Amino acid sequence: MSTYTAVTVPTQFVEANGIRFAYRRWGKRNGLPLVFNQHFTGNLDNWDPAVLDGLAKEREVIIFNNAGVASSTGEVPTTFTGMAKNAEAFIGGLGLTKVDLLGFSIGGMVAQQITLDRPDLIRKLILVGTAPRNHDVGNGQGHMTPETAAIFGATYNPPENLWLKVFFTDSEKSQAAGREFLKRYLSRTDNRDAPINHKVAPAQIAAIGEWGSHPGERFAYLKNIKQPALVVNGNHDVIVYTVNSLYLVQNMPNAKLILYPDANHGSWYEYHEDFVFETNRFLDESDRIPTITTGAAAD
């Protein structure tokens, strides 16, 4: 068992596919590690330590910067397919042949693509605040919701207050949870990650646009994601509309859904204790989610 925490674990580097990936790895080496894929413009420090350390008590956790993000070298691809290929190279660079995979927001889109590319690599999949291809953004432009454009287009003082609007609802209870999250988010004061550069957001926005306009039958590809999947969201996600989580579980053959009340895009940070409990249970249970079948009554 590693004695590190999210605040103290050192940043390491591994070379793969011509890229020097920055990552942090700690927790209980019991079974498969859980690999995390990060949200829009996020780096190693943007995860919630309460979630990471809660899960690390039961399993090894691995967070990393994909190519071109913060302290990793290379260029950010303009498609999630490209990001997935780099993530697959990173996992292979660590010598791992089977992992559990988590993706948050655009990281969930990358995680879907990894699972499609390499079904042999992924045992179980956790998708938080994310969406399928051709997702619902209301009347938003560029395959992003109008709320996303407004929130990221505003200024905040201090700058980290952005996350109070991105991750939490405007209710008093949710905002209080958000302020507690910010304390945890800022709790690592030594050896913090490098900031992202100006190339990251435009490339990630281009990838969102490509994902949102993907050709072919809507959601048909999800039937090929057969791994047990846990889909998590808030009931009032304005960044990636909550209905997109329903689309995921309606079309993946082995998925279940958790929706948290009075919760926005960062539902799992607001309800971090419950999320850790449910995730550990999901990862520890048998590989098939029980389904209820009904048969016609005998004549």
C-alpha cells in the first residue's frame, strides 16, 4: 500500500509514442489500476483529492496528462480518436495490459473511444458527466451548451471560482459543497503541475465539434461497448446536459446510471463519499450488472 496521497504523490514521467507523459500513481496495489481521463483544460491538479484518495484506499489510481497538456510533451490532437490513441500509448508505456477506466466530461468521450479501440484493454468503464457522439446541447453552438459558452466566457476573481459555476448548482447547499471542493483542489501546494498553454483549449474544442457531428446512425456505436459501465451525473448538469447520460445507458448493453440531486457537472465532487462507495462496489462486483427479465404469463 502506497503511503502517498493526492497531495504528496510525486509526478513521474514515461515515454511512449514519442511523447513524455506526466502522471501520478498511488494507492493499494490490489487488482487492476483505475486510470483517469481528465476534463476540458484540466491538468493533474484538477482532480478532487477526496475522490482520488477515497478510491486509493481500495485500489491503485493513475492520473495523467494526455499529449500536449500541461507537463506532458507533444501536441493536443483535434479529435478524441487521436487523444485515445495517445492514452492507449501511455497505458502501454506503463506496461499495463488490462485496466479499469474512468473518464470525466471530455475525458469520458476519450474513454469511450479507448474502449472501442481496445476492448481487450478495458475491464470496466466509469463515465462521469459525459456524452455520446451526436450529443444533445440544446440550442448551443459548436456542439457545446449555451451555458458552457457563458460560464467559460466570463471572468472570475479569484480565477478558481470558475469551478463553482462549472461543477455546482446555484443552490446554497451546492455552492457550500463547491467551496469545500476548492479547499481540497488547492490543498496541494508543493510540486503542482504546470499550467496548460494556449493551444490546449482550441484543440479540445475542435475535438468536441468533431464528436458532436459524427456521421452514421446516432448512438449505434455504443452497442459495441459491452464492458460493465457505470454512468454518473448530476440531475442539473448544464455543461453536458443530463439527458446525455440517459442516452449512454439506453444504448450500452451493460450500463447502469446514478444521478445525484441538486448537482451540476461536478456531481461526483459534491457527493464524493457516496461516489467512492458506489464506484468501489461497482468495481468489486461480478463483471455483469444484473438485469431484470420479464416473460409473458403462461396461457
